Amino acid sequence: MENSIIKKPIIKLLYNSKDCSEDFSKYISSLSFQDFEDEQSDELTISLNDEDGYFSSLWYPEKGDKLTCNIIYGNDNFSCGVLTIDDNNFDFSTSGDRVEIKALATSINAPVRTKKVVNHTGKTLNEIASSIGKSHGFKVSGNSGDIKVGTIIQKNESDIAFLKRISREYGYIFNIKDGFLTFIKLEELENQDALFDIYKKDFSSLRLNDTSSKMYGKCKISYFDSKAKKLRTYTAQGNPQLSDTLVLHSRCQSLQEAQRKATSALKNAHKEIKGSISLNEPLNNFIAGVNFNIFNIGKFEGKYHIKTSKRNVDESGYRVEGDIELCI
């Protein structure tokens, strides 16, 4: 009987475009990369022993320096992209000095985080996202935010926090990655075909939570009818078998805006099955924003959407896991 070939992950690192893989390899104790579908920047964390004192002196990882990371596993090569060093933690002890380097997939600089008050009037959602993105030098992709929202006030919020709030309120996803700001309807992502299939034999653990107690039969919201010059109520229908009504206390400037907010609120409330999964073997295409099918799990079979994924490399091997939710 032939011995099976044991695959071991190889970490390829570039520091400010210079290959440092060999220099770093003897010091790396673990590496994790987490990518997010929305709001947060992808994050790389590298833990190293600093027995020779290089990382606290000659090789000190300066904030703003660039890291490029690839995880090679057999014939698969997963790229974490180009990341910017954002935070360093040093631990000096008798058991050995250690350093933890954290890098973000985009440079979330001070202007993006600065709180401000801005009155956004007479714009569509996409125009607001484009204006914010371009002001920080990001290329903007996605043109589905065509709803004109009247007036939205950025209430002493950073641009990141503001985009996060309006995207959730109107059922959109925004993400900043590799110099791009993407603003797109969540339902467009969830309606995409499943990219791959997973069976019970393919995962080491799967935890799912059914939150159906939070579901509503309908959602009511008020909007201003400009033609009739009066306030009207719009009702979005959810599950007809449920009697509870979700009432939103934010007024809208148009029927279209009311429809979008009410539909989004119902959809967010009806995320009834969500959880986490850990795979037996790493998959390159298990990334945030992708859909896949799960089989052999009874009534929970179906198409799932990946919200976040995480890759861990340490002395025990290479593991891929993530947060998922059932597509509605």
C-alpha cells in the first residue's frame, strides 16, 4: 500500500515587495487571514517568536509598510492580497519574546475614520457611496444603489460607520478591498448560483442556529407622498402564517425608499438559519460573499452564503472555517 503524501502549507511573504519568506519562516508560529463580506477590512495576523530580537530592532514592522501573503497548499495557491501593517503587539517574558503583527487589506487611514456631520440631499445611495469612496481615493464598483433617498444626515459618524449604517438600513453590502469600494444589493449576491457543493463528509464541524422566533408576518413604514402632499403607510408582506408586525419608525421621502427599507428590514429579521462551519480540507474558493450548497444534513440542506471566512496556519496544519447563513 502506497503512503499518502502529507501536504504541508507553505507561507510566501513579501515585505514592501521584497521576498522575506525564508527570513520569516523559522520565526512564524501561526498565521491567520480573515476576509469579511462587508464593512470590515480583511485582516492578516502573524504571530512570531522573537528569540533573536530582530523584530523589536532591525526588522521592526513599521505601521504603513506593505505585506503580500500567499498560502500554498499542494497545487493550490491562495492569495491574501496586499495588506498594510496596522498594529503590533510585543510580549517580552522569560518564556520567550513574541510579536504579533496585524495588517489590513486596505489602508483605513485617519480621514476615513474621522467623525463628521454631513447633509446628503437629493442623491441616490450609489451617488453617496461613490462620493465618499472617491474622496478617499478608492475606485467605486457597483451601480445598483439607484434609490434616491431624499435627505440622509451623517450624524457625527465616520464615513465607514455611515456607509455601514445606510447599507444595513437599505439592504446593501459595502466593502473596501484592494483600493475598491464595492456597494451592491445583498440579494444580488445571495441570488447568485452556488459555486461549489459540500457534503457532511467534507466538514469537521457545522453549527447552525434557527432564529425563527424573530420572524414577522409584515413590516409597516411611513412615507411622504409628494403628489398628494400627505403621509402614507406602506406594508411589506413577509410570512403570511405569522401575525407579528415589524413597525419601522423612520420616515421616507418616496414609495420606492419605503419599499426598500421595509423589504430590507424583513429580510434582515428573517435570517433564520445562520452558523459556522469548519472544513476538513482547505478550499481556495471558500471566501466571503460566495454561495455554496450543503447536502446530507436533513432539513438544513440548501444554499448558504459565506459572510466571513478564516484561514489558520500553525503547527497543527492548515484549517479553513467561516460564518454562514441560509439564502432566503
